[in-house]
Amino acid sequence: MSKMKGLAMLGFDTIGWIEKDIPKAGPMDAICKPIAISPCTSDVHTVWEKALGERHDMILGHEASAEVVEVGSLVKDFKAGDKVIIPAITPDWETVESQSGYSQHSGGMLNGWKFSNMKDGTFAEYFHVNQADGNLAHLPDEIDVEDAVMLSDMVPTGFHGANNAEVEYGDTVVVIGIGPVGLMAVAGSVLRGAGRVFGVGSRKKCQEVAKFYGATDLINYRDGDIVDQIRDAMNGKPVDKVILAGGGLETFDQAVRMVKPGGIVSNINYLGTGDYIKIPRVEWGLGMGHIRVTGGLMPGGRKNMEFLSRVIKNGRLDVSPMLTHRFSKLEDLEEALLLMKDKPKDLIKPVVLVG
Ligand code: NDP
Ligand code: ZN
């Protein structure tokens, strides 16, 4: 058998099943077949918001747990039959950017993001992983294959938001957006010692799960200006950190208006539309307020997957409350992706068991 099928972006606004050649492993690479897969809001931005530009017949997806089926001749630590965690971001580790600590941008801006951006992704019977020793991680027996999919992207992205916000013991943190990414930013902030965590979102299901992860206050952006709501709850005081994991470009303005001098605004949202971000001049201390605004793509790679999997394996993080919709065959991916696009009220994250 040399052909496989996959769910692809056929062009803007269009997805469909296509047939392609099964990829081949270079000397340092691996070919994997997915065991469990999850669609991501990023796939939605890519197809329906035209966020990355044109892509034709590109297989979507970047989240999966998988089994290795083939490795290149130079791969040392993985072999066919191994169960692995697939990071959404698979950098080229020899590049100057990786050596400078920004592996997400190995070879150029966002170029560590290969699946469903620069090459075919995980929504297929087989997919290719570059630099297997640097990018795959063995899946511990204690971690369920469906839970493991959350290690691909949701856990590392949310935790990256909390890391970039430099959350400290006792900090008051606002997480704008409590979909799966924001929920993991809540969990990451709590693990880093935050004292008070506001979660901003409207859907009841997400609010319930935000409480489970340690949000102390819930704010519904549909009930009025979130800056006013948070200022009231804080008796007029600013917050220490803001993590952006949902909403549009207006959230930067809101975040700068609620954060303290010297505070940090940490964006992990994929900004799919619009041209410029407005920062309010006065609230930004006339340019002298020491308010840092930063934004980052999640770091991928083996070490990150191995370290984050310890947090789950040893019971410090339970990702299962996020898995609200389960499917049991590859063909169901289309329905799962459309759920991610339409965001019904009871959805946090769908997972498709294929192996
Ligand atoms: P969801 O769509 O599931 O969640 C978005 C959240 O934002 C929801 O809680 C939603 O509330 C809330 N929201 C919507 N509008 C507003 C608003 N105007 N003000 C405040 N909150 C609002 O997305 P995900 O959690 O799946 O993903 C979040 C973002 O992270 C996406 O852009 C995704 O592409 C990106 N991402 C980034 C990565 C990275 O490496 N940086 C990696 C992976 C994903 P509700 O629905 O309850 O009304
Ligand atoms: Zn994703």
C-alpha cells in the first residue's frame, strides 16, 4: 500500500478528504500513524479566516498521540511500534534560532510550526515527523492515549502563556478566553502559584471547568466591559498579569488598561484577522509604564513533551475534563473539526480515537 487518505484544506473555506502518497522518512525522521487526534481552533483560523494565506490540498491537524511505523537510519531512541506524543511544533534543532532559545522560529518566523502550515498534518492515516529524536517523546504507560493528545498543543500553549506572563506566587492573573487553551493557562498559572485567577468567557461549561482548574473569579464578557467588571472586583486596583487566550484585537487594549505598572500582558491567541493592535497611550504610562506586551507560539520538541507529561503522569494535572466530545474513527474527524468551528455551548475539545 502506498496511498493514504487525509482530511485537507482544499482551499479557503473548503475542507475535504483527499488521497496522497504515504510520506517517507529521511535519515533523521519518523513516519507515524495516529492513535488519537484532536482538531484545534488554529485549524479553523487557517481554513475559514485565511489566516496563513493560501493553502491547497494541505492535510490539516497538528495534535495527536501516535505509533511509530518507520524511522530513518540515524534515529537512535525510537523504533517502529513505539507509542509517542506528537508536539504540534517540531523545530529544526540545528538552526541559529533554536540555539538562541526560539526553536518555534527555527529557520524563520513561525517555521517550527510545520504540521498543517508548511507540510501535511496529523489528520491522515500516516504523517511525517522531522528530526524524530528531537521532536518525539515516548508516551508513558500511565497516560491515556486520548489525554496524551492534550500534550501536543493545549497544555504547552496554556503553560507557555503562564510562563511568558512570569506568574509568581500570589499574583493576580486574568486569563481572557477560557476555551481549552485558556483553561490550560489557568491551570499553568495555578501551578506557578497564582493567588487569584480571573477567567473570562461566557459558556457555562468552560466556566465550570475553569473553576476545576483553579479560577477564583469568573467574568462574562457579554455582561459588560471586562475592564470595569475586573476593576470592580479588585476595588479599583490593577492586576499583576494578563494572559490573552481568546477574543479579538481589542483584548490588548483591555489588558493594558487593567494591568499594573510593571505588569505583563502575555498573548497566546492566534490572531487570525485584522492589521494593527492598539495600545492605549495613557494607560501604557505614556510609553513609560514598564508594561510588557509579549506573544508566543508554544514551544514544541521532545524535552517539553517529556517534562509536561510528568505533570500529568504524577497527578498534578487532569486534562480529561476538557475532553467533552469523543469519536471513534478517522472519518469522524470532519464532524469533530466542524464542532471546533461552530463551538456549541457544551464543547471544550473533541478527540477522535483512530488507532
Ligand atoms: P476557543 O474558541 O475554544 O476559546 C476562546 C475563548 O475566548 C472562549 O472562552 C470564548 O468565550 C472567549 N472569548 C470569545 N470572545 C471573547 C471576547 N470578546 N472577550 C473575551 N473572551 C472572549 O479557543 P481555544 O481555546 O481552542 O484557542 C484559543 C486561541 O489559541 C485560538 O486563537 C487558537 O488558535 C490559539 N492557539 C495558539 C497557540 C499558540 O501556540 N500560541 C497554539 C494553539 C492554539 P465563550 O466561547 O465562552 O463565549
Ligand atoms: Zn493547535
